[in-house]
Amino acid sequence: MIKGIKVTHIEELDEKSYDRELIAARLADSMFTQVLEYGFFHGDPHPGNIYILPDNVIAYLDFGMVGQLREDLKYHFASLLINLQQGSSKGMIKTFSAMDLLDENTDVPQLKYDLECLITKYYDTSFNEIKMGAALADVFAVAYRHRVRIPTEIAILGKAILTMEEIIKKLDPGFSVMKAVRPFGEKLFKQRLNPKNILSRSWDDLVENMEIIRDLPKDLKEIATTVKKGRLRFDINVKELQTFLQRLDKISNRLSFSIILLSFSILMVGLIIGTAIADKQALLFRFPVIEIGSIIATFMFLFMIFSIFRSGRM
């Protein structure tokens, strides 16, 4: 059984001479220790889940909702915060890219412009007055508008920080959460740049690539077998398929028109040359072949032209 004072009962904390500034610092320290050191954090730190025990000890309750960050997400989250602090839209976009959140449909120049507009919003605001939770919420709003897929863990963390920051502001209005996170971010960056950690990541990448190379002959053999059996299927995704088909239809109609025109020309030239050589009029059952053929070919030609124009695909 935990018996303490609810963290937002400020008057009771003051009556019993608790150090609210120390409590605020410990709350921030505990949050960022959970997130950036252990990668496992309380996902719902609302006032009902935080009690203050004697000696300014903090007790968390109800771990029904928790969040977890992988090593790479811890680094990327710290990078996002530092770039936000420094007002670097380019750095934030680079972080999004490193997290593989951008795709070919992302309008990167417009995303950069919107992030710069967001940074301008905080330009005249004192660093100590910037609320990290609100700033993160603004960044996420820009990201969602551009369909940047923010990981669920980061979204939960943003909400947790926003809740925690409101509690800290009631305890110590002058406390800066943005300032408190800086040492954790710098420590994480130093760890990542440590030669030992770099070698460890390089070794992991090498092992992974060696496994790919090891399986390559087997994969090539499977592809060759599939090709020999005639079971290789290509899945082609054509954007604006309807437009593509209309253009294809137009090309085929023009080709048909050209073939008919060529056939008509050859027929007429042949008949004219033949009658000229024989020095006789071409007759079939006493009917003039050239004249009748010309009339029939002309009607066929006009009918084809009319059909193509009526289809609207000339």
C-alpha cells in the first residue's frame, strides 16, 4: 500500500514543507531516464498515477499503459528534440528520413517550409517558456498533414511528455523541460559516437550482410527454377491507368487510319498503272472498276474517319 500526496495537491505539499522545485526536477529526470536510458516508460502519467512520498520521493502507479523505444528510436527521438531546440528544419527532415518515415509521395520542400513556419512561431519565445509537449504536438501535426507516419511509440511518448509537463509547471512554473532533456540527448549522442558502439553496430551490419550473401546462391537458384517452369509473374503498377489506356487507344486508331490510307493509295495506284499499261479501261461486267473502286474506298475511308472522330479518341 502506497500512502502519499497526490502530485497536484500543491497546498498540501506546501503545508508539509515538500520541496516542489526538487520534485519537478525529479519528475523530469525520471521521465527522461525511463525514455532515453532504459527505453521503457510510463505511458499514462496523469496526476492520479503519481504520488509524492516523504523525502520528496516520487511513486508511479498503474502501469496499465507503457511505452517502449528501441535503441534506434531513442536516438532518433533525441535527435528530433535537439533539432527542434536548434530550430533546424533540415535536421528534423533528416531525422524523419533516417526513421524511414518519408516516401516518394512526400513533398519534402513543402514539409521543410511548414516546419520552418512552425519554428518561426517559437522564435520570439524564451527557451524556458517553450513547452516541449506542445512543440512536439505541433511537429506531429505538420507530419500528419504531410502523411508522415509517426511511430505509435513516439506518439504515446509525446502524449506522456505533454501530461508530465503540465504537472511540472504546476509544481515549478519556472522549470524548463526543454532544458532538462538536453543532457540526456547529449549523453545518447556521445554513446552512439563511442568507437566501441560504432564497431558493434558495424559488426552487426557485417553479419547481416554476410547472411544475405550466404543465401544469395540459393535465392538465384530458386529464381532460375521459377523462370524455367514459366511461373515468373511481373506485377506492373501503372499510375493513371485510364489515361494510359486512352493514349494507347488513340495510337491504335491512328495506326488503323494509316494502314487504310496506305491500302487505298496502293489499290488506286495499281489500278491506274494497270489500265495505263493496257491502254484500256478497266471494266467488270461492263462497270468501270477504277471509278467504282474509288467510290467504295472513299466511302470506307470517310466511314473510318467518322468513327474515330465520334469516339473522341483521334
